[in-house]
Amino acid sequence: MKRRIWTTVVTTVMTVSLGVIPAHAVTSPSTAAATTAEDDLAGSATEGDPIDPPLYDETADGDTVRVNVVTENRDDLSSVASTGETVQSFSTLPVVTLRVDRAGLDELAAQDGVISVSEDVPVPPTLDESVPLIGGDNAIKAGRTGKGSAIAVIDTGVATNHPFLKGRVVTEACFSPIDAAYSATSLCPNGTAKQEGTGAANSAGGPCATLEGCDHGTHVAGIAAGNGAGVPGAPATGVAPDADIIAIQVFSKFDSTKYCGTAAATPCVRSFTSAQISALEKVWQLQQAGTPVIAANLSLGSASYTTACTKDARKPAIDKLLDAGVATVAASGNNGLETAVNAPACVPSAIAVGSTTDDDEVSSFSNRGPLLDLFAPGNGIISSVLNGYDSKSGTSMAAPHVTGALATLKQAYPDKSVTDLESLLKTAGTTITEAGVSTPRIDIGKALGEVEPEPEPATKPLPSKIINDADYIVPDAGSVKSPITVNGFSGNAPGALQVSVNLTHEWLGEVKIDLVDPDGKTYALKTANGTDPGGTLSKTYTVAAGASPANGTWTLQLQDTSEGAEGTLDNWSLTFPSHENQTDHTIPDAGSVESPITVSGLTGSAPKTLQVYVDATHEWLGDLAIGLVAPDGKTYPLKSTSETEKGGTLQHLYTADAGASQANGTWKLRVEDASEGATGTLNGWSLTFPTSYENQTDHTVPDPGVVTSQITVSGLTGSAPKTLQVYVDATHEWLGDLAIGLVAPDGKTYPLKSTSETEKGGTLQHLYTADASQANGTWKLRVEDASEGATGTLNGWSLIF
């Protein structure tokens, strides 16, 4: 069942209403200034029932579940808390987080004042997901990127040097009224009420940078026109990544609880209507002077209206812009009203935009109704903020999707008027019906007349470790072969190819193990010695395989050389480093040596789990200190000296948290002999960018039923990255039946794919991202066929750290 998703709602209603609300205005559920909700509050699926239905299933067997409970006001929290164990409380919000059982859910459902109860598991979508949802990715692939148009962002200013927006802000202005009677001071960088020119709207460099909420305009600008190409950690793209940005700051700083609401929220930023009018007029002047402005974005508002607000002070400026061919796009507001929108969205000549979820359901916080023109995604949108990227929700996030869409369509249809482009978005959109009112959710791809293409398969990541975890019986006095197929590499195999074998046998001394390369060459790993007792063999061998081709089918061959005992090959793997240096280097006695590896063709920073394999021999290994020197000169210690470590061979795989250094450049392994009296050699070393584990074993997906496939990770340090990538390759007669999740070593499940009623049969080759937990341990891919009537296979999967 699809659920309505609630996330933290951004304050999009930021204008202070100074006069009497007209008779036709609707009183908002909380205040005229803002409506907020706690993370991931799911709306009730049926009228009057505040409980998210899946919670009943999760507590049916006596289990408890962590939930967020939202009430009408904070006075209701004391009675709510008695229904379960309080695990998190809040100082100012009518929200409490509880651990409850089924009886607790029943009590909550019966209590007056409870608005919603939902599981406390945030699963936020991203900008990378909302752009494809509206067909923007296909438009960008077709070259429709908004190039040739400018977008005005009338907001809290823009961090003009942000990597997601850098070089895109072409004009800046600030209108920030100063009025002592309202405790209002300027947020313009020069401290005046009006500033124009470079730096005037730079929210990262002026007084706004220190105030909560001042990253709002940067977030909005990123949704409309951000470009993440070549930017580490950025979303892929905004809607119109080649459109220019006009940044206009229209907020003042308020130091009074009269306008900020509470002492805790003071100071705050608010916008005078007069400042917005000045900004709209500025946009008109720019357009008249030749700037190709297509739209002005107003992700702000006040009050709520059920009928058109034809007397709004901003209407003349909005009308004038429309006559000049510039749309004014306004957020509908976050009061959750079914029949009303905020001002200026209620102005007839503005485009009023509401918010939808990834499931094309109306966001619980979104205002909508007969005055609404369009819907766009607004739940959990990741975009630029002052210091990086963050997820925000609100109709503020929906409006810039439409603003960017207009720039994209203007590039495709330069002769069409802005009214025609709006009409095109409406007729091509996906219809969303709520409370008897139908409103289109924008679809740029359809508006461009493109046939929706089949999803392109994701590029399979180049693995560093390839696993075959199928069980193979080792016959008594017989042999067995287990294959691993390697592709995507160039040239020969590494000089230090690692082969990990996990085997159980009643008499290991009988077992002979060989690795056979794609050309048939055999590398001996273990001989039959007749003395090893029965039990488990878990060992990693290093093979000098530089004379063999990397690509092709490698085979592990096990032979039981005597009768009387049996066993099983549990799994085996090959590890391919991405860069290596196999040159021998003498280690000076009481001296040091460095061996280089030059890395190129990668983007961004090195991984936090950079793997470094070292092969060295020394008469006293305890003398050696080993460090990895990054291209920027930063040293990552790998091994320290020891008074007890004897002489011999060191073949060890280290992990370095090298995320602070860039990937490209010359890396050096530094080996230091710290004491006199012993000599040795660095035989070679390698780097692996990134660490990728691939399980190649086929698994039939039961109809219906569940299958799991595992990958065991070891040798990494710390937690898994927040962007742990999971590549899945599966075929199924009806892919919509499949729900796929990643189960971490701690048992937590990260949903990757949900079922769908429209997804047809075929091949799924997709790269998912999970904000995961600890790195080491056994990870499982869980594939569930939720319906009868179709079969399929999990062909393999990968983890990329």
C-alpha cells in the first residue's frame, strides 16, 4: 500500500501579514507564518484514522515499534506519552517519539488531538530522484537544459560561489527594508536597505549567513538550476542545469517575538511585501533591458485564500511580468489545506504550485484546491545549502521544479509564450486527484513530446573483489571446479592477485587446490600433504599472475587425492587491485624508501576505505614503519614498529581513511627501517579505488517468496559510507513484483526497491544508494517476490564502498 509521506516541512510561508486578513481568507491550522511537521510523519490512509496502517502489521505478534506521534497542540502530549515508552521529546513541537505495542497504537487511535502516528524510519528521496520523476533526466539527455534562459530566485539570497551554482549567478540585488518599529534590520551585505551588483545577494558572505533559514534561497536555486557535473557529493542536476540565475534577496532580520513567534525562534528572517514588489519590478526591468528571464520564483507567502486574491499588493507587478513574457511561480504553502493556497499563489496571474511525494500522492503539508495550477515533487529534496547539501521538504521545493521546467521548455519551444508553456505543462502532466479536484503533476518529458524510454541499465561497477558463494561438494577421491568470470579490466592480471578460499573437509591434508587462469595456466595454491587434520580452511593466497589475462573465466580447482573423506567448498573470491607497483625496492638499513603509483581518471576525493596491499620481506619486520603518502603530502600511517615482530614476509591488506585527499595524483608507499642491524625488500604494493565486492552466484527468486545472497566484508575501518552503492542484476517476468532491500551486518534493512503495479518484466540492472551502518560483517541482499504468477533470477549483485 502506498503511504502518504511527511517529512520536515520547510517554512515557505515567510511573509509577515501586517493587516487584517480578508473575509474570504482561511485561518491556517497553526499560524499564518508557518506549518511544520516532524521527520517522516505518515498521514492516515483512511479518513479519521491517524495510524499508518503498516504499523498494525508490525505489532501484530506482540512486537513494539518506534513511532512519531503528532498532536494538535503540546497540551495533548502528556496523555499521548502514557501509551508507550518515550524515547525522544521535543521542546516546542507538538511531537513525541514513542516505542509502542499494538495496545499502544489502539490507545493513540482513540485519543482526541492525535493527528498522525508513523514509524520513525526516514527514507528520504533525493534531487537525483525528483528530476527523473518529472522526466527532467530525459530532457537533459536530449540537450534541453534551460540554456538561453534566466531564472529569478526571489528569496533569502544565494550562496553564489557554491559548487552546485558557481558561475551561474549573473545578476544580484538585495531589497531588505529597515524599520525600527518592526525591529527590522537589513540583511544586505553592505547594511543598507537596497544593494545591487556583485555580492548583493550572496547569502554566504553577508549577515544572513549566520541566521537559520538563510540557506533557503540556495536550496531553491539548486533545485531549479543546479549542476552537479564534476562536483563531488553533489546531486546529479537540478531541473535546468544550464539556465542562468538572478539572485534577489528580499528578507530582513527581525529581533522581536511579535514577528518571530517565540524567543527561541528570535532573531528570524521575514520578508516585507514591499521588498517582494521591488524585486518583481527589478525582474521586469532586467527583462526589458534584454535579460532573457523566463520565470521568477517566489517560495514564500502569507495567509490562506479560497478565492483569487485580486487585491493583493503584488498583483500589478505579477501582471506586468506576465504581459512581458515572464511567469511568476509561487509556492502554495504548507498548511495542509485542501481548498486554499497562500498569497501570492492566489494571484490569478501567478502559477500556484503544490507538492507531491515520489508516489504521486499529495504531500500531507501541501495546500491545494481549485486555485492550484500545478503539482511538482516537494518531499525530501536534496539540494545545495550554505555548507554543502541537505534535504528539505515543502512547497518551497516544489515551486522551483516548475520554474526550471519553464526554462527547459523555452529552450525547446522558443516561439511559444510563457502562457503556452504553462498550458503545455498542464496538458502533459500526470493528473493527481485530491478531494474531488484534479491537478496535473508536471512531466517535462511528455511536455517535450518525447516517448518515455526504457530505463537504461546502470553501468556495472568494476569490482575489486569477486565472490562465488555457491556450495560445491568435493567428491571423495574426486575433483570439482568453481568458476569466476572477470570482465571490464584491461591488460593482464595483477602481479599480486589475491585468492581467498573457504573450505570444510574431513581431512584437509588430502586436498589439493589450484587456480586456473582464462588461458588454462595453473597456479598451485595448496598441495596435498597428508598431515592437515579435518576442519575448516579459510585462507588468502597471493598469486604472481601478471603473465595471465585479467578478463575471462578463472577456475578454482579442488582435488581430493585420497579416499575416505569428503568436504565442501563454501565460497571463494578473487581480489583485483586497481593500481599496483611490482617493482622491487631495497629497504636501507636504518633508512627509508618510497615507491610511487600515479592515479588518473578518477573524480573527487579518495575513498574513506582505500585499500593498500603491501608485500615486503625483512630480517626483522618489527623494524618497519609503513605509511601511505597522498598526492597532497598528507601521510596515512599503516604499520608501526614493534619490538616483538620477527623477520619474514609481510603480505597484508591495510585500509586507510583517505577521504581528505584527492584521488588523482601520485601516491607513495613509504617504508622506513627504524633500527640498524637488519635488511629487507619491498616486493610490491597496490591500491584499490574504490573497494567493490561482487557476488556472481545466481539465485532463483521463489514465486512468491524471498531469496538472500550475502557478501562478507572484512578489513575495513569505521562505518560504511553514507553513499554505499548497491548494484543489482536481476531478471524477472514481472519486475513490479520485486521488493529489494539491503540487510546490514547489524540486521538493519535499507529498502532499495519497492513493488510496482506498472513495472513490466525484463532485466533490472540498477545502482542504488544506501545511507548504511558499519562496514565490516556479512551483508545480505534480500529479494522478495510479493505476488504469484511470475518467476525470475537474481543474477548477481555488488557492494561499492
